[in-house]
Amino acid sequence: MRELTVDLGERSYPIYIGQGILNNIAGLFEKHQLSRKSPMLVITDDEVAPLHLERVMALLREGGFAATACIVPAGEPTKSLAQLEGIVTAALEAGLDRSSAIVALGGGVVGDLAGFAAASFMRGIRFVQIPTTILAHDSSVGGKVAVNHPMAKNIIGAFHQPELVLFDIDTLLTLPSRQVKAGLSEVIKHGLIWDEAFTQWCDDNAEKLLALDPEALSYALYIGCKVKSIVVSQDERENDLRAILNLGHTIGHALEAVAGYGELLHGEAIAIGMVGAAKLAQQFGYDENIHTVTKNLFLKYGLPVSIPAHLDTGSIMNAMMHDKKFKEGTMVYIIPTEIGKVEIRKDVTVAQVRQIVELLKGES
Amino acid sequence: MRELTVDLGERSYPIYIGQGILNNIAGLFEKHQLSRKSPMLVITDDEVAPLHLERVMALLREGGFAATACIVPAGEPTKSLAQLEGIVTAALEAGLDRSSAIVALGGGVVGDLAGFAAASFMRGIRFVQIPTTILAHDSSVGGKVAVNHPMAKNIIGAFHQPELVLFDIDTLLTLPSRQVKAGLSEVIKHGLIWDEAFTQWCDDNAEKLLALDPEALSYALYIGCKVKSIVVSQDERENDLRAILNLGHTIGHALEAVAGYGELLHGEAIAIGMVGAAKLAQQFGYDENIHTVTKNLFLKYGLPVSIPAHLDTGSIMNAMMHDKKFKEGTMVYIIPTEIGKVEIRKDVTVAQVRQIVELLKGES
């Protein structure tokens, strides 16, 4: 089992990564002093529930914890205020009190929704993340939780750090291939923004990762979580540094919005976005090798590197304008300056981005 | 103009109290570096809007601030997730960004709802309180913001401190008499828990306060806010000391719930609750003078001191069991030990409280 700490002073917490570690869930809950007297609520979705819920509930029960389950529909629309209200109903019916915890068992959607429920129920109770997707290695670290509004994604939320994150590699082995690739896109991103050696490692170990080799997967998630935790430790509330985690996300979010959530998975959309950022870097005079390496890496992982031709440039630009990373009219953009390093630029013009979007349509 | 600081480290903020100070709203916003570049959203209700909104909007406009108004229905049902979603819609339409502020112009309902919107929009933007009721001197200090769930009051919320609180006595002069009395009930509470001399002052100045004498009102709100801010400074997230602010609230909340919100105003319900706490103090062996002083004070202010006979004791007790102040099954109760001092007791039994509820029905 690998362990690392997200260093946030009194809000610090550990991430445990390993194969089969879910079997020790009760021991880890005891170690982190989760209450056996107060009921806890386990939130999962209807795709994860058949795979893991029964076992988790049994392990908790055997360990002396009083847990109730709450199953929400799988998929992005579940990140809504209506589902939040449903979870609060379940929490009240289960008798949760201020010493209770909410446990998220699932991917990013479940983590974000359950996390915001934990942040706001009684103005904040304890929270545990048990991510069951590769992508969730990203969302489960850093304390950003939120639901969507019909007009904007992740617009209603909080910063609420978990007590611990428990990442069992076994839960990833049943993931469909497309989700594996898309999840690895965020892993690769953590290399591109912070760690050249790890980027090389990702290049060397693509086959193993795509085949879900447990040891390779465990190492990749460990480094991915580590990079994210270093960044988050230095800037918990996204005042500056944390913005670098958004490499590829400006275009990525816009593509997700315009394509309709589902046509492009998040990891796919940001892969295209990262290729775009590398192209922009070229225009700012940085080594054109950045673009070649980035693009070839994503191609190796079977991820898209170009914008589907049927997506309208005007619509993509419009979607970007609603992105909350526009601060006081200025456009903030994350650009790679070499492999493993990025800078936060505030002088990128809309025209430049539009040009990149056009170029990305012809990328192949 | 009186000024005091709520001391919370980097989240410290000032409270300004005085007659006519709203005229200087733009100057105070400038002093506290609210953004003129980013649009702000002023939230008020349909009772306050006709009285103050036009003037506030004009003053902000003249001061160079880009403000949009959002009017919600007056009354407790407005503290809902549905209204929160509506405010977020208004915020997105008005183009609020991470440097924007949400301004609450109104009583406790508006402050709690707008405050939770500010706490959760983009995971937290700046917030300003402009309370327009006496009662709101209490809710506007301390950063507790929330909406209700159909099954429980204030159950979905956050701790989110404002940038400043601007309390203009002029906005209180149009308050209906019943609301004045109910608001003063929380002012008196702040004396009873912390300040014997101020309790005596409240006894001596009842006539002036009830007649809305500006100087007396300004002083009473100043002391009320000061007591609350001292308590909040020492325990921002209600781990221990802050519980003393709940004097009278265990029975009070239950009465509000059972009577149906509206039959008993919050200030009326907690006045009865405070008389109950004084009776309980007697049973724990404290001076029976506490009960006499408490009761006579509330009678002097025209506030109720007994539970309406038609309210069922069983229902009141049931409502209390759902109160979130029950931690791990233990009953926490605030009891006065002398005038101006209280203790947090954790050994109060349900049977003892039931007896007090019965006794309060016969109080006169």
C-alpha cells in the first residue's frame, strides 16, 4: 500500500493507494477516528452499487460502523441541487449528526455531489472519498466539491477536504477501456505540468497502464495524486498556482459543453485542450517539441488530439466565455513552457484562442 | 457611527452601526476594496425592496459600482434550494465572476439565503450584510448561513464571513411593533448570556428601545453585536463556546416548528425558551432570582413567557429530538447560572425538559 499526505495544516489528510485495501476499510476508518456512535451515509451510483456496495456495507457493519446507503443515478445530471436535497433527506432519515461522516463510493460525479453534501449538511460534516475510477484520482484530491446549475458546471460548491482518500486498484479493473484512457489523460496531465521524468515514464509504460497492470496503475495514481497534492497544498483555494491544474481545461470544458456531455468524455476533451495549449506555446515562442511530445503521447494512449469537425467554432468560443476562469474580463490561460513545466499567462487574446481552435480542427 | 471588529484572523471584518450611514455605502465599499470592475448582485425581498432598494441601487451606481438586483419573496419558505438556484441564475445572467460580491439587503431570511449563495457560488465569493431588522443584528454576525430542507431548518449551509456589515438605524424605523419586540428578544439574550450590566440597561431602557429611539437602538445593537462577535471570535465553527448563543433556542426552535412558522416569531419563541432555561436553572439549584428577572424583563418588552396551551407537549418534544444540537445522543442545554452568565450542560435529560415544557404552559 502506498500512502501520501495532502499537506494542508489542520486540514491535512492521507491518500491510501493499493490493491485490495478496501478490505481494511474498517481499520482505516478506526485509525482516522470516524465515529461508531454516529450513523454514516455511503453515497454511490447505480452503476457502482452492483459492483462494490454490498461488500463495503458488510465490511463497515462487521467493523462496527452504522452505515446507511444512498444510491443516485450514474451520470453528470446527478450533480444537481435536486439530488443534493435527496441526499439531505437520506441523511436526516438515517439520523446523521454533527459527528457523522458522508462516504463517497464512486467516480467524480459521486465524489463531487457527496462532497458538497458533506460540506453543507449541518454546515459541514466529515467526508471520505473512495474513488472507483482512474479519473477520480484527480477530483478526489484537493477538496473541490460542487454541483452543476443548468447554465454552468460546478458553479455551486465548496472547498471541503476529506478525512482520507482510499483508492483500491481492484475497483478499477472492471472499468471500460474508453474510461480507462480518458482517466489516464488526467494522470498524463499531472506529468505535463510538473514532472518531466514521469511524463517519460508514461510514454514508456503506456501498454502496461492500458492493460491495467496493478503495479503500474498504483504507481501512476500515486504520482498523479502526489503532483496534485503538492499544488493544492500550496494554494488550497485557487488563488494562483492551483490554476496550473487547468492545463487543457479552457478548451476542454468548452468542447464538453458544446459536444453535449457524453460525446466527449472529460479526459478526452482535455487531451485535445492540452494539444491546443502546446500549439499556443509554439506561438509564444516555446520549443515546438512540446507540441510533438504532447500529441504523440495522447495518440499512444488512444486519446483524441483534434476537435471533431462538426463542432462549431463560434459555439466553442461562446462556451469558453462562460467559463468561470475569466476574471474581470482578463483571459487566464495555462501554457506549457517545456515538458513538465507550465506558466499562467494572463495576456492570451480571444483571437489567439480562436485560431488554436481552428487549427485543432485540422490536427491529425 | 459606531464600529466594531469581529476578530477572526484573516477573516476579520467590521460592523458599522449608525443612523443614515447607508448614504455612505459607496465609500464603505471602496474602503473595503469591493470590485468596481466585477458586477455585484444585491439580494433583497419583496417587502424590503419598496422601502430601500431603489436608493441603494442609485447610491451604488453613483459610486461607480455595477450592481444588479434580485428580489425574492419575503418569508421563511424563501430559504430553499430552489431560491438558491434562482439566485445563481441571476448571478450568471449578471455576469458575476470570482471577484464579485453578493450583498444581502434585508432581514435574517435574506441574509441567510444570500450568504449561502455567496458561500457556494464559484465555491465562495465576497459577501456584504446590510441588515434591515433588529433581529438580523444576530444572524448578520458570525458567518452562519443556510437554507432549509423540508424536514429541517438551516440544515444546508456554510460558515461564510462577510466583508463588512452595514447597519443603518434608519432602516429599522419602519419596522412593525411586533417585529421590534421580537428582534429585541435576541438583544436581551446577548445580555443574559454575557453582560449583567447590559441586562440592567435593557431593563432601564425598555421604553426608549420600544419607541425606536435611535441612540438607544444604536447602543443596544452595538452591545448585542459586540457580545456575539466576542463569542464567535473565540469559536468560529461552534465547537464549544458558541453554543451559549443558543440560550432559549432548544425549546424555541421546537415551538417555532410545532406552531408553524409565523404563529410565533423567532424572537418570541426564544423568549419563552429563555424563561424555560431559567426554570431549569432553578431545578439545578441556581438562584431563583434568575427566573424572576428573565421573566419580568420579557414581560416588560411585551414578549410571551409561556407556551400557548394548544401546542401539544409530545409534538414539541418530538420536534426537539430532530434538533441538530443533539450530538451523539447526548442532550446539550444552555442554562443560566446567574444574570449575564450561562453554562453548557450535557447532562440534561429528556424528562427534565419535558417537565419544563409542561411548566411553561402554566406560566403567566
